Amino acid sequence: MINGKYLTFMTTFNPFFFLEKIAPRVLSSSNVSLEGTEIRVKLNLPFSIACYVEGRPKPKITWLKDGENIDEIFENNDEVSLSDDNQILNFKVVTKKYEGKYECNVKNRVGHIKPFANVIIEGLSDTNLVITIVSFTIIVIISFSFVIILVIRIKKNKIIRNDMLQLELFLLREGNVSKLNKECTIEEQAEMLPYDNSFEIERENITLGKQLGAGAFGKVLLAQVKGLNGKESPTRVALKMCKYEYDKAHLRALIMELKIMIHLGKHLNIVNLLGAHTSNIDKG
């Protein structure tokens, strides 16, 4: 009040706000920490490393891989990118080269922290993948070769069996009596002699025993044969067979010997033929 009057002053007030500075800290939604975390990722799948932080002033974030700036390591690499103010490190496709220690370097004027994560890539590396592919290829080649060898062997055995069947047809069963030459010995033309089916014995009536001996092309076994000479009880005999299966020369020699013995008949001074089993002659 001046001289009984009121004097009013009008003024303007400009407030100043002083905000507290806060050092950077890592938020719980991150998958990195100051103590370090472990991130396991499947090979060839995408993944991200998140480093969510807060602070005042706003912190600046840079990323390091194994101590080196990530911008320098992955320069011009479109498989790796940053998003959300550099808080997220994104990987489109994971390979073994991305395995390692990733540091989120966070800094403002108040403080500096380095939360990190160790990334482990699970699955085959490129080298192991190559080894696996090469190994698989080798296995396929070996298997294919084995199949080819097996097919060739089966085909060869089929040809041999066909040859044996031809021998059975032309040398054993039929013979060719009209071609016999009186001036030649029986041994020289034994193939021309026919086979007498009355000597045939069923395989189920023959029980093989131990080997008694062997010759140039055949071997002799002790055997028991049922039904010989009308007998029900088994008869002990010496049984001769080819030494090696599918040997045409040995089979031919055995057939010739069989035919000669049939032709000569029984005699006290020679070993007599009691019977023969020829239905499996193609097997030796």
C-alpha cells in the first residue's frame, strides 16, 4: 500500500526442472546380463539377442563379438541387423561362424555397463556337414556297388544253373546211343549212355554222415539210405558227390562215372552201384 492505495505488481515465473541422472541398467526382459547368459540356438534357424536398457541420459548401445566391434565383423552382411535403437541384434540364418561371446556395450555420461551372452550353435558345422555328406555318399556308392556285384553274381549263378540243367538234359537223361562207336571205349563215350531211372533215390531217404575221403573231382561220405532193395531199414553206404558245387567239369566226370557203373551192372569184383539222386544235379 502506497499513500493509501494498493499497487499491484505482475511478473512472469519461469520454472527450471532439474532431472536426476541415472546410470544405465539392463531390464529383465533382456536375454543378456552382467553375469552373462547362455543362448543355445539350433543351426540354420533365426534368433535374436535382446539388450533392453534404461538410463538418463539415454544410453548409447554398441555391440561386440569376442571383443571386436560387430559393425566391422559383419559389414555388408544382410544376415545380421540391429533394431529398436540397437537394443536387438537379429540373425536371419544361424551358422557356426555366429557362435561366440556377444557384449552389449551400454554407456551414458553417468555410467558404463557390459552385459553379455555366450551363443552356442547346436548342430553340425559346415565341416561336419561336408564330412557327413561325403560319408553318406561313400556308403551309397559302396551299397550300390554291393548291389551290382550281387546282381552280377545272381546272374552268373543263374547262367551256371542253366548250364547244369543243359547237362542234366543232354548228358544224363537222354544220352545218344545211336552215336556210340564200337571202336571206342565206354569211358570215351560215356556221355552217350542213357540214365536208368530205376536207380533214382529220393533225397529225403538219404541221411549224410561224415566224410570218408576225397578224390580229384569228388568226395565220399558215409550215408544211410532207406528203401534200398526193398528194405525198410536204412542201409549204410558210401555216397559219392561233387567236391565243389557248380563245377561243370567235376559234374561231367561224376555223370560219366555214374553212367559207366550203370552200364557195367553188378559184379563181385567191383564196387556196385546201389542208387543215385540226380534231381538236384544242377546244384552239384
